[in-house]
Amino acid sequence: MKSAIPLNGPGWSLSPAVVLLFLIGSFVPPAAVFGQIIENPAKPKAANAGRVVAPQEVLTISDEGTSDYYFKWPRGLRTAPGGSLLLTDEDQVLEFDANGKFVRNFYKKGQGPGEMPYLGTGVSTKKNIVVYSGYPSKLVYFSPSGLYEKEIAVRAEGRTSLSLIGYQAGRFYFEAGEFPRTTGDPDFVDNPRTIVTVSEPDSTIHPLSTFVTRAWVGTSPGGGGGVFDITNLIAVPFQKKFLALIHTEDYLIKIYDPEADKVVKEFRRTYARVKGEPLTETEKKGGVILNGQHYTRPERKFENDVKNLLVRGGEIWAVTSTKDQAKGLLIDVFDGEGVYRDCFWLKLPEPALGSVQSPGQSVLDGESLWVAEGVLGETYSIKKYRIAI
């Protein structure tokens, strides 16, 4: 039987080599025990809820006319001290200052000190910019001025795939998981994702709670395979000690305490589900070939209720699947107690709204909203908006 043959299309993880990177050790810690869910009504408390908010464009970063960097698929947007921005692109881990001026590219391919064999993701700590590079996994430390300082190997058991969530209180947080497997025809399967922490002093990995996501998976006896994620574990640092996260198709937000290794709050609100988007022409041509058959992603009956999470101070912004052609994208605002305080329509250009719904392609920093604006395979730019609600 043939291994998987990838076609053009987002959402697939493919080939025996990629499968190797997604394998993980056999130990999976038990899922956290959840308490009572906080139920919120469909209407929030704010008197002016449902208003249209049109952010003011502050600046645009384009790669036109520069040889210092280029944008192919900018992602992994994160803020750093002073209002600067970190992002990842092909062979680039870029930093821009608060005014959009290019500062540096942290990525240098190689095996030596400060070099990385594979592209990483940047994150800011109190004293450093740290880039995570996988296979072999390591954290590479740079000073605020960009000088290489040190690197720490991240020693995990087995063949572990780690995705950097963020950093807070002296610890790095990662998502780890196996490449999901199935036998026979492609099928829907549970796809457990484990939060692990890496302590800054000794880089020891500590597995924490596991959260179950869903995937549509096809594999072949030859070791190849393809997976389309139905849900993902989306987690963002919140209030200096928590992670706000989602991992289900229906509306349910959780606040997780890594120190206690448990979910301390779960909440949702009454929500009218949005019908699934039909396959685009690009998606119809994409997908994978497994054992001589062409497969695309399955049609969705409904979109995932919450597409992304953004955090501002003590607020959690739930980026919903609800769009209106005239008003924009519906954003729900919750406080740290899980109370549905507010909602508003975010009015931006369509490509920007798509990025706000896509984890890692936008980041909120106070009143500044950074967005990677463009369409995969076409021209991208980075825009900074001022958003006052």
C-alpha cells in the first residue's frame, strides 16, 4: 500500500517523516477534574453590548522594497516588552519595534551555538527573547539587544512533538501530542493533547493535564497518513498564573491553573451555532491521497463556536464563528470569574477577520491589535490597529 501523498491544502500533517515528529511517549497524565460549569445568558451585562467597533489602523509593515525580511505565511505573533512584536515565517523569527521598524531576525540555520536546525517560535521572558526550536528540541536565549547568551536542551522521553504555548512565572508551557492513528477508512478520532511545562532552571519536562480534541484521520500500512483537525487545543497565558483555553466544538471556555494542575473555572453562554462553511475550490483540490484515493476535509455541519481566544488584562475575548457582512466579527468578552460582560462587532477587512479567527495570526496588547493580514499563497502584511472598546 502507498504512503500518503500530500496535495495542496491547509490543515494536513503528512508523510512518515512528519509522523515521526508527532510521536510522543506512552505516558499521558489524567485529564483534570472539572467542576460546575458557569452558565451565562445569550445577552451580556454591558448596556451598549452589540455595538460595532472599527479599529483605527496605526501602521502597516510590508516586505516590499526590503531585503531584510519577507512574508510568506507570518504566524506565531507574540508581543514583547516595549510594545514590540515577534513572529515566525519561513527561515525567520522576526522582531519589529512598537513603531513597526524591523529590528532583527533571530533565526540562523545550523548546529552551532545560537543556531537552529529547524525553525522556531519566539517568546519574551522578563530578561530575554527565547526561541524554541524542535528536533532536537532546545530553547535558545538572546539578550534584548539580540546577542546570543545560551541554549538549553529540552529533553523529553520518546519522540515528542512540542508546540510552544507561552511563558509565565519562570516556566515555559507547551502542547504535546501524538499523531492520531486509525485503521481502515479515514475516520473521526479523539486526539488527546497534553500541556507540559519546562522549568527555566533545569529544562525538566513535567506533563500536566490532557485535553481531548477531535481529528479526522487517515493512515496507511506504509506509515504515511493525513490528519485534518476538527478542534485544537488553543491556550493563552492569563492573569500571570493561569491559561485560558478551549478544545471543543461547542462553546466552552476553561481557566486552567498549571501550578495546581486543574481547571478552576468552566463557562459558556447561550449561543446560536453557525452552519459549516462549504469546501472551497482550493480545499476540493487539496487534501491527501491515501492508498490511491483522494480525500478532502469532511464537511462540517457547524463551525466551532469559539475560533480563538485573545486576552487583555483581566478580560478574555472569545472570537466567535459569527460573522455579519455589514458589522464584522462577533467578539464576546468575559471577566476572570467567567461572567459574560460584553460583546461587540469587530469591523475589519475580511482577510484581517480571518486572521483574528486563526490562532497565532493576531495578538492583542492593551489597545493594540497586531494582525497578519493576507491570504495564504498571496501577499501578506502586518498591520497594527488601535482598538478601544
